[in-house]
Amino acid sequence: MSKQFGDKIKELREKRKLFLRQVAAQLDMDTAQLSKIEKGTRQLKREQLSPLANILLADLNELQTLWLADQLLDLVKDEPNADEALKSVSKKIKKLNNYGTTN
């Protein structure tokens, strides 16, 4: 698993001088779970992103982007055509954002 997201939340947590147990308790999880998320061996649930951003006084959009990037990397990292597939998806997303359709 990738840990771009985990690295960022650890950095933010340490910057705010918060212990793992403090953040974990606010997210209603145990310390070991949060530690695994920071190490990139476990994934945070999507619905926990907003509360985490609030706890860490972080930019929610940045955390969502890093979280999603890790999700995508974990999904395609072993695929031989991952780069081309992601480029294709990126083009499709841009088209959807520009035209609001799936054509």
C-alpha cells in the first residue's frame, strides 16, 4: 500500500503536537488502527476524512486528494497498463467536467 496520505496526516498530527491516542480517540478508533493508517498499511474510511481534517486543522481537499491517490495507486500499481489507463481516465474526467456528460 502507498502512504502518501499517511505521511501527510502524521506530519500534520506531529505539527499540532498531538499523540496518536488523542487523534484516534476523536475518530473513534484505536491507536493501532491510526498508526497503521499513518504507515500506509491500512486505509482510512472516506467518512472519516472530514473529521480528521477538522482535528488536524487541515485542508479537506488536500487530504481527499492524497487519500484518493493512495486508493488509486493501491488498485493499479501491479497492472502493466496502469499509466495508460489512468491517462484515459484523466481525459474522461476532464471531458465530464467540461461538458457534464458521459459521452
